[in-house]
Amino acid sequence: MGESREEGASRRDPCACHRPVIPRATHLHPRRALQNPKESGGEPIPAFANPASGRGAQAVEAIEADARFVLRHAGPGELGDAIRREHQRGATRVLVSGGDGTIATAAAAACETGIELAVLPGGTLNHFARDHAIPTDFPEALELAATGAVQPVDLGFVNDRPFLNTSSVGAYVGFVRRRDRLERWMGYRMASFLSGLRMVMRLHNFDVQLKVEGEVRSYRTALVFIGVDERETRFPIFGGRVAGGRSGLHVIVVEGKALARLMALGLDAAARGIDAVSERAQVDSFVVEECTIVMPRRLAYLAVDGETMRIPAPFRYRLEPGAMRVVLPPADEERASD
């Protein structure tokens, strides 16, 4: 017998069976502040920090010095389960500090349980925090975490693995793997520079198929880039979220491997914008809710929020609009920070 649409969705979406219905933005009250738990007689907010992240040690000290939070310890691979346990104990909000990989792990648990997620930016780049105007200053971020209100935030998935910002297949994967090997010897910035230089000098094309809204498209490409919500294509801010942009998965496919061609495309995108560049055969760009990337091998590498992994292909991407509730500044403050 054929399965029902609801049954198929539950099997496909690990959040579908457990996540409560998340109100749309019009049903939330972004200006309604959460009362200080100490002042209201409630329990401190459970907090988790990754001490190995860029500013991890400082984040731990800042959390321990703030009586509104109680620091919990979770080892590698234990963060998601630890957040679920806090939800079972009755916690309605957790604070998580770390880089985007740590926040993505917490986001999966927040998606499943409906618990509110507050973020203390503790990584090196903190793309997610910057995209959503979360202060990088610890005292300001802790004040927001304790007293701020939640807003729904989109979440991407690839083969049911959540990601907050971007995922890519191709050249960037090699860049990240090489950077991670070099970073222990020369620091993040120099490792990034040398890895980027090697990437553009030794780009390799591969054959890939994209299934988008029922249509199969074949490419020979060096890079497929997928971002949560609409992304910038202008240099030097390529890949950043577009303020007020469209909700969806922004898929960008770059054809060709020559360095001169890629540089020319970057200049063209900066001058004419994504719509004009997409008219050329060298770049395809579209915003969708789901797509599938069929790779030439059964196991393939991809990058997710700056980290690499090797998983079975094909790669099935989908967007969950408003999948998690994140403590964010009021909308007017976000606009002022843009």
C-alpha cells in the first residue's frame, strides 16, 4: 500500500514527529522580553560552551560570571542529547556558545524539541551570529540571551543533517580540508590564504546533476554553492545573506575551472548583479525549497558550515522555514546594524 503524505514527511524529516508547530513571524512578539529568571524566581538558563572554539575559554568565563546562567558540560558529540535532557527537565531556553558547527548541532535539538535557542558567539567567524545581528560582545550577547525574545529562523538540511548558513560541493571542500591541516602550524588567516591560492590554481571540474523542482539539470562544474536564504553574489561579500532577501535555498552553480574566468564572473556579478550574471551559461542561480545533487561517486565530500564530511550520495537538500526559535534582537535593531 502507498504511504500517506504525512507518513512520508515524518520519515523524511527527523523534526516532524517531535517539533511543535512554530508560529509564523506575525504571531510572535519580538518586543516582549523574557523576564530575568533570577528576578522572577525561576531557574537559571542552562548554558553550554565549546571550549575548543575560537573564543571558547573566554566564553566559559563570561557564562560562569553571570548568575542568570548555569554552565552544563557536554563532551564531543553529546551536545544534542544534553539539550534534549534539559528540555525534558522543563527548560524552555538554552544558551549555546561556539562556532557555527556547534550552533548547528544545537539547532538540530532545538528543531526537534521546540526549545528556545540563545547564542553566545564563541567561534572565529561567527557567520550565523553576524547574519542575525547577535552581538559578538559577550556582555551584550548575554543580556540578549537572558532578556530577549524569540523569532523563527530557517534551517537547511542535507541528508537530514542540519546546517545554518552554507553548504558546498567541489572546490571549496578541498579548500576547507587543506586549511584545517595547515591551521595547526600557521594560524587561521595564513592557512586560509595558502589554501585559497592552491584551490584556484588547481581547480578540477566534475560532472553533477541537480534535480530542482522536478527538472534534471546536468553540469560540468568546479563548485556548487547552497546557502540558507538568498545570498550575495557581489564581491567581496559573496555568500553573505541578503538583508530582507527571499526565503529558500539559494543554489549557485559555477561552470568552468579557469581562474581568469572565475575572477571575471566575480567582477561581472559585482557590476551587474546575480540576475544579469545568471543569464550567461557559466553560472546558474536559483532560489528553491529543495534540490538534489547527484555525484559521480557513491561516497563524496561536501562542506557544511565550514566543516567537511564524507557521506553517501546523492545529497538531498531541503529547507525547513522557521524550524527553530532563536533569541534575536528586535527587527529595528537588526536593520540598524546592517
